[in-house]
Amino acid sequence: MRLHEHKELNEVFHMPCPSCGGQIAYSAEAKTLLCPYCNHQEELEQASDKVVEKSLHNAVAEAGSFSPEAIGKRVFHCNNCGSNVMVEHNKVRINCGFCGSENVNEEAFNHNYISPVGVLPFSIPAREAEVAFKRWIKEGWFHPNKLKKLASLENLHGIYIPFWTYDAQTNNQYQGEAGYHKTRTRMINVNGKMVAQTYVVTEWFWRNGSFQHFFDDVLVVASHGLSQKRLQGVYPFRLDEVLNFDARYLLGWEAEVYDMEVDAGYSVANKIMDERLLSMAKGKIGGQAQRNVRVNSRKHSQTFKHILLPIWLCSYEYRGKRFQFAINGQTGKVSGEKPLSWIKITLAFLVAALILFGLYIARNGF
């Protein structure tokens, strides 16, 4: 980062409101920079021309282009879960948005990061996130009835989470067997009488072929503090709305710095692509079932982007136990953990068992 850019970014993050002198922040509700004291607003440019793919092969050359300190942020390290979060420079104490721990300290970094090329600004303000949580917490029959009344929302964090996106062209050879189920009839002896019995057999046929497929924006969370599986619950994001990275979108918000390097992220993306290619191959093999499916894939022209996506993270407490959830900061979709009511589960099992027993009695005439 060049000296004049460093100076400009510092001026941005210490930019007072021209009307009252207060600190301006980005408002998810107003979609603008907003002074919380006098409601002065400043528009941000809505451009995406710099949100472009970069060669994965040349990714190492991109290192060292981004420094959290250069945009007026301090990095805190959580000793409990290991996440590294950027917060406003004047914030002296935080609760970790990933695990709720207060066991955090300021982390000094001696290296820089690959710069984000894009950011998806928050569209869901805190009050809407709370409404989404209250609606979500009431869903589902197998959860305690008291959950919607006793669960308390604490420490709601709006955090920009780092992601890698990957593109790749693939050439694929596949082989496998397609199975077709056939119904057959045979005569069997039941108590001295010959009775017709139907049964199913599967006929297998060998298939092979080739196909090409282009993967666009395979999304991988670049954080060890949140699992890929957990965040997939709040997908999808409308990635066509990602804007050029502008540090001012981070004003008033937390942002994590990635702790998964770009090559490690590609390993995750590669597994995701392989799973999708296997599913595609099964579809091309056809049949009602498939077995012994193999795909030999050659991937090339791999590219990547580093972007920041908006997530509301929080934990809530129910009967002394803490549960976590996440909310998509663009769409409001919620995914998380809920306690189960084993009384309801047991009752449902007993009711199902009674129904099956009743059907058995009716069928056998007892």
C-alpha cells in the first residue's frame, strides 16, 4: 500500500461529521454513511468494476497489499476460539462474536494480507436481525415450548466475514453403472398353498462419457472461527451485488481478517467441486441407482477473489447452556443451534409406534 493511500485511509477512518463533528458510520438501514448524532448522510459510490478475478497461480504475489492498521482498525485475538477480528481503533474491549468469550487481547501483526477486492454491505440492520431471530426461534416442533420465551439475545455482532471465491474450468471423464429396478413375480409355498410373491431386482448397465463444466464463484469461508457447514446454512448471497472494496463500509462494524490462506481455501473449494462433479456424473449415467461411479477431472484456469460478506453472529443462553446462530446480513436468513425437547421426541416415537402397531393388528386380523 502506497504512502498516500495509507494517509487517505487514515483520514477516512478518523473523518468527523461535517455538521456536528461526531464519528460517521455505515448504516445498513439507510445504505449510506450516517452520523448517529445529527443524521447527516453521505452517499457511497455503487461500483463493482474492480471486483475481478485474479490468477490463483499468482496469488502469492498479492500478499502484503492489505494492512488492518492502515484503515484505522485494531485486531483482537480470541484466546478461546482463535479468531482474529478487526474492530474500531478506539474500541478497547470486545466480546468475541464467534464464541461469546471476553478472553480477547490486542494482536500485533508483522505481516499484511491479500487485499479484498469486494465487499457486500450490510442490508439487514440490528433490529431486523433481532426480529429474524425471534421468528426463527419459534420454528420447529421438537424444541421446548419455553424456548421462545426464555431465550435471551446477547452480544449481537455485525461482522464482515472474509471469503474466498474460486473459478475453474474442468474437463471430466466418467464411468459407472446405471441400475434399473425391475419387478418380478414368483410362486412360493405358504402353509401348503402356492402364493404369488413380487420382488424387485436391479439390472446394471455400464456407462461412460465425458463433459466439461465451468465453476463460477465457489464460496469458501476464509475463517477457522466459523465452519463451512455452519455458514452454508445462511447461503445464498447475491454475489452479483458485491461492490468495490471501500473501507468506509467497515465504519462502525467489526471485520475478521482471514486465517485460511488462499491455497488452503482452494483445497476446500476443490473438494466442493469434486462432489458436484460426482453428482453431475451420476446424472449423466442415469438410471434409478448408480454404483462404482468414478470421475477423472482435470481443472485449469483457476482464479480467485477475496471478498467480505456481512454476517450477524450471536449466541443465546437457554437453561445455562449457550447456543450459537448466524444471520445473513444481506437476506436475513437464519441458521443455528437449538436445544431439543426429548419429552416431545419420546412422545412422537410412542405415537408412531402405536400407529404402526394398530396397522399391524388391522392387517393381520387379531
